Amino acid sequence: MTTGIRRQRNVKIVATLGPASDTKQMIRELFLAGADVFRLNMSHGTHADIEHRHTIIRELEVELNRPIGILADLQGPKLRCGVFAKDSEILVEGTSFRFDLDSTPGDDTRVNLPHTEIFKALEVGSTLLVDDGKISLTVTACGDDYADTEVTVGGKISNRKGVNVPDVVLPLAALSEKDLADLEFACALGVDWLALSFVQRASDVLQAKELAKGRASIISKIEKPAAVDAFEEILAVTDGIMVARGDLGVELPVQAVPPIQKHLVHACRRVGKPVIVATQMMESMISSPVPTRAEVSDVAQAIYEGADAVMLSAESAAGDYPIEAVTTMNNVAVEVEKDEMYRAGLEASHTPSRARVADAISAAAREVAETTDIKAIASFTQSGTTAMLAARERPRVPIIAITPVPKTARRLALVWGLHCVVSGEVARFKEAVISAAKAAKEAGFASENDMIVITAGVPFNTPGTTNILRVAPVNEKLIYGSELD
């Protein structure tokens, strides 16, 4: 059995790897500083680069005695304009500008937009955004191969800048040809989570799940207005959610993003699916050893809301201070979770469990643990369901997720409050109690004189059978002398 390092917080930290964090020593230091899951960004680097980082993480996992989650983030379709004869032009507010399928280099009146799907979806009045929203244009006329627009917010437009279409659902799959190849590569490599970009509808998620074939769980990135509109349908079929605030803030008014974040986090907590809050959390730390006070408050707010994880992007992948960024995020989390207002907020936003035996068992485990002198909840889990139900309750006591399946432990490394332990398979309940007692002691959650709550499914090693709750001593002599079976 492995227990290893114990975090002093419940929220998890996702750290993106990149040129600034590409060595075994650096990745080790990031983990020791607080990273629980590593993100491999498929938009940058070759398959060889990704495999190199994956190999290092799995080696460290063995050396450090801890399950470590790996998330591969798929790029998604990239919509970009063509090139300009002068490399760039200045678009002036109130002037006309055309996008078309002509590959001739553009000027201050037109440019190529090599995406027929956009033209087919546009309507008069639709908005086109260029370069992360720095330029805004309104469609005045359109056809299958062109769009005439009026510049509503001007500025400099240059070669191959990104184009966003915020107010229409594009007839594009979330998976491009590159994504299809990257998905198969990542699944064959053995990543635990796949982050799916450009999600607009539930069918996008179902396509990715069908291709993954259970080899990796799917995180749906909510970064488009269409995904916000279809969120409940997406949530019903996905394994987890990422609130991708950067892209949301391009396609929606920036003031709309905070309430959307709160709504999405709460909805995920309601159904017990993990949610990551991502993008620009400590962006100033790309070039500064300390964050701004506003960034600290931003991270704190996501933690107060009860998010499962907060994420670093360029801060840990390409910044000058990757260790400091993870350390700061860890320190903020520890401090916030000491605050009684944090606990009060979680409990005020708690939603009733569903009318299923497994949900009732998990809710009862929290109540027993919080109304008696119980030190921890130990959840035996095959597929991860039992442990995620325990985490959904956001209990005051630690949760030990015990599983014989290493891949399950790695996947659960993303989930709020779970200290994941890989153990041998158990066939009898007494074996489970002994295993839970050892894990609680080794991780420092409980001592010989303490009691823990154990949840499990009988028969053991069968997914989705959570049906038993037991209060048990940590003292093994008492366990062996009991009539547990």
C-alpha cells in the first residue's frame, strides 16, 4: 500500500508543463510544492515532448509513493484569418471590411478567412471578434463564401490572428484532425484525463468519449457561449468540467464571467463531478515572483466556491517562477481553508443528495464524521464513484480514497479532498478495515486511539455498489478482536 505525501488542503492544484518545467528535477519540485495533477498542453510541443513529460511523471509517481494525475488538453479547431500583403493593417471604426475565401494576401479592405463553416453559420448582425476580441466587427451582409462587416472596434489586424464567432453555434466538430491524432496518442500513452476544447453541445463530448473508449475521462472546457447555454446537457454526459475563463471573457462580456463561474461550479458540486477553474489565475507570476493582490483574491474566490481544482497555465509552463507560482497557490489554498467562512460557505451551498443508496451512504458518512469524534472517512472504490460521492459532501474531515486500481487513484487526484491510496484487493470487510486503519495512520490522519468511518460496496471490487457504512477503530488489535467480516 502507498500513502506518501499528505496535502494540508482540500482543493487540488493543476500545473501545466512546458519549456520552463521540462526536467525531472523541476517537475519533482512542482509536485513537492503542491501540484497534484500535471497538464500536458497538446497545442504546444511534439508528441515526443509530451511523451517525455509523461514518462517523468510516472517515474516520480513511483519514487514519491503518490498517485499523480495527468491531464492532456486537446487544442480544438483554430479559426484564423489569412495573411496580409503588408503583414498587418489598421482597421478604423465605422469602415467596411470583408472576409472571404480568396487566398490572395489581404489589405485594409479584406482578408482571407479559410473556414466555410463560419460563412454558413453567420447572419446579418452577427459579431466577429479578432485577436482575442481586440477588434470587433458586425456582419452587414453574408453568403456562402464571404461576409461584409462594419468595424465597431478598430485596431491593428495582422497575419493569422484568431477569429471568434460568439453568437452563433458553428457547424464544427470539437475535434479537428490534429485532435483526433492527439487523442489517440494521449490515450495510448495512458493519460488520466482529456480536456476537450471548443465544446458547443453534448454530442461533442459523446464523440470524444466514444473515441477514448474508457481509456481516459473527459473534461469539457466551457469556453463558448453555446456551451454555457447547453451546460446542463453537457454536464450530464461529461466526466468533469473546466471553466476556461480566458476564452469565455473574449466571447462574452467580461462582467458575465464571474456569475457564470459560480453557477458552473455549483452545478458540478450538485452532481458530484469535478470542476477546474482555469486561466489567468496568477498570470503576473509569469514574470514576477509575487502575484497581484487581485490574483490572490481570484484564486481564493474559486476555493471559497468549492471548486475541485485551480489551474496554472503559462505561470508554470513558460514563466520565470514556476515553483513560486505553485507554492503561492498552495499557500493561498491552505489559508483560505482555515477560514471558518470557507466552511460556512460550503455548507450554505450544499445541495441535498439524490435518492439513491450510494448517495445516502455518503451523506450519512459525513454526518456521522462531523457529529462524533471521527478523524477521517475512508472510501473503498473500484471505479472512483464511492470516493467522488464522499467528496461531493465536502465533509470537515479528511477523505482517504482507497483503491486497488492505480488508474483510478490517478484520476481521483483531481477531486476535492481526496487523499488517494493504492492498496491490494480486499475480499472481506475486515481486510478493508485493516487497510483503512493502516492508511489513516500512515498518512497522519488518525492514531491508535481514534475512530474512522468506512464506506464501501459489497461485494468488493465491483464498481457502483456503495452500500455499506461502518464506524471502526484504528487500533488493529481491536479490529482483529472484532467480529467484522
